[in-house]
Amino acid sequence: MIESLDNALVRAAEMLKNPHQLRRVVISGKRRNYNPPLLRIDVRPVEIKGAIHFQLVGHDGRQDTTRNLLPHELSLTDLMNDGFGNLLVETMDEELNIRITKSGEAQVSIRKIAPVTILESATSTTDFSHDRKKERFLEASEPIFQALGISDHLGKLKPSRSEKFIQVNEFLKIIDQLPQLSSKSISMVDLGCGNAYLTFAAHQFISKKGSQPHTIGVDSRESSRKRNIDITKSIGKDKEIEFHASEISDFPHREVDLTLALHACDTASDDALAWAIKSKSKVILVAPCCHHDIQSQMKSRTFEIPEAWNSVLRHGILRERVSRYRELKKYEEALEAFYEARKYFKTAREVIHVARCDQKIAHCYTELGDAESALAAAQKAVDVFTTAHDHRRLTYASFELGKAQVLSGDVDEGLNTLERVLDIAADAESKDFPFIIAIERRIAEILHTQGRSEEAIEIERRIASISEILED
């Protein structure tokens, strides 16, 4: 229903009067002709020194900023006046959504939330802890993570290494389920160990579970072996962990309890499986890599897919990995593959991977000229990456959102989105130049349509210099 914005914000403010019933507040989007200073603000109640505060976490695409306000200091009206277009207030029993229309009025929707059972209510109360502690199988403060450069000298996780830290802990979640952990001693081999993040983490985790592991790391690079040996000495594990420079296929077979291979490149995952089977490994945990050798062949427009590959490529999840159809600009076939992959990831509750599918789905719809579907998919991806504080993926998803906005006819807003994405990409410490060029080209195309060809030509001149360097 439509009502005045003032009345709608008064209704929202009423819902904040009992912080113990509040789950969250989300302020996002932007009003027409406004440019908010942040992409989104998340609000939740926290307890600090015995007093309830509202914690506001603002996201600008680069970093998060946090501030804590007493209840009387929080004004939803002031926050919305910065130009935001959407407001969500969720309590234990009600959800209020406010979207500001082009005319400045409020489109309001209210949804009742089903009451929880007595058992559920005992476990679903609002968490007022100031710093919510995420459950990890190994904490970032472990000396091994400091030695590996994942944590700083104070034991705090480095933001640039958070993805690797999460990846390792997800693998430890699988190891934690193994019955072999009850054994007094465990022999373990990590094939294609590289910088040995998983090798060291798995060894430490198994040790903390009460077993005495003996671990071997194998990698083809001598430089990796030397580096990893130095780390074992620095943490006093040189009697328990050893490293060898060898191709996996050449490494002598031996009976082991556990064989690991995490993202061993190209055919190394196949070599790891073969080695583990011939060595009669009791448990084999392999996460395959991206198979660059296959992708390079499939990108060729003249390459015919062998009949024998169909047994693999018929699975959407694997087609999504190699992105065959999108590379060949067969966007309708790509959509079918990405939707199948999305369904799989949703069943597995892999939220980030679902959002990655949505991002690629948005790209396909944009190329097919379906603005409405592209907008919906891109917005879903942006929402997930914003909530997850995944700034890197948020940047790429926002690029798809900007393109979809332009396609839908909202050229000014789309251009603003693309320019914001360009600022973030250009300011990144590690610059993705092909991505920067893609953004600049899209902006130049828009400027041409707006009669600003002089600006567009200057952009095209600049990026031609970078394109020449990046050419094969």
C-alpha cells in the first residue's frame, strides 16, 4: 500500500522501541536522483557494558565502518534522508518493507512471521553479544596461521587472507567427520600441497583432536618445499611434517590413512586420485581444480566436444565450472546450465555459489536483452555479497547490476553504478585490468548515446594503451 513517507518511518521507528524483539534493520538502495554515501547499512541490537545499543555497519564496497548508538540516538529518518530507497525492519513476529517511489511516497508491505514453538524460541532469541564469534575448527590466532601469513603477529586474521582461511576451515569441517580421528596415530599425505595451508591446518587440527599425525606434503616446486620446511622449523613441527619436491605421479606409493588434494591444478587432481588408490589410502579427500587445459580447448569456436565428454558436461554443476556456453556466447544454453547449477547449490545451501550463479545469469540476460530478468538476478547477487561483506565479489555483481539498469532504461542510475564500480576496481591494491577495461568500455558506450562522444573517445583512447599491453 502507498502512504506518506513520514507516516511509514514513524511506523518503522515504533518497531525499534523494543530492541529485545528486533532481529535486524537493513537500509539499502537509492532514491531517484540521490547518491547515498554507502551501499547499505545493517543495524542490530547489541549489549555494551550492560546497556543496549544499536550497532550500525555501513558498507561502501571497499570496507565496512561500524558505530554504536544508544536507542535514542538512532534516527531512521536521518539515515533515509541520505538518499536510500529501501528500508527493512524485521522483528520476532513481523517484517516491514518500505520502498520509496519516484514521487517520494512510501510503498509499504507488512508480513507476519509465523510464531515459533517453545523449543525454537529457546534457541532463536536475539544475540546481543557485541562481537559475534564465528565457529571455526581452527582459530586465526593459531601459531601456524601466523607462520603462514594468514594472521598478523597479534593473531588477527588479515582481511586479504580471509577467503583462504574460510576455505581451509571448510575442508577441516569434512575432516572432522572422519572416524579415523579416533586413532592414536594417523598418516596423512597432501598431494599438490603448494604453500601448504591445508597441510599445516589439517595436521594441527588432527593434533588438537588427540591423535598423533605424521604428515607429508608433496609439490612439484622445489621453492615450495624449501619454504614449507622453513615454516615447520619455525613452529617446531619438523619432526612431524615433511615435504618433498616431486610430481605426484613420481612420488613413491605407501600405505596412508588419509590422502588430501585441494585444488591441484589441471590433471594433478587425477594424478592424486590414482596415487591414493594405488597406495590403498583409507580415506581420499580431493577437491578438483578448474582444468585449464580443457577450458583452453573449449574456448575455441572450432573445437568439437568429444562424445565421451557428454557424460560429464550433461551435469549443470560441471558445465557451470567450465562456463562453456557463456564463453561461446550461447547465452540461452548458458542460462539453462547456470539455473541447473544454482538449483544444486541451493539444495546444498551454498549461499555464495548461488549468488555467483545469479551474477552469471544476470550477464546472460543482459546479453539477451531481457532487462527485467537481468535486474532481478543481479540484485540478488548484490544482496548476498553485501550481506556477506564479500567486497570483491560485490564489485563484479554491481557491474552486472549497472549494465542491467542501463538496459532497463534507467541510464543515469546505471551510469552511476558503473562509475562507482570503476572507482572501487581502480583503487584495488591488485588491479584487474581486463575488468577495468570492460567497465570503461561500457561507460564509453553509454556516453556516446548521451551525446558525450568527446568524453567517450578519450576513454577509448586511454584503454587502448592498456589493451595493447594485454594483447597476446
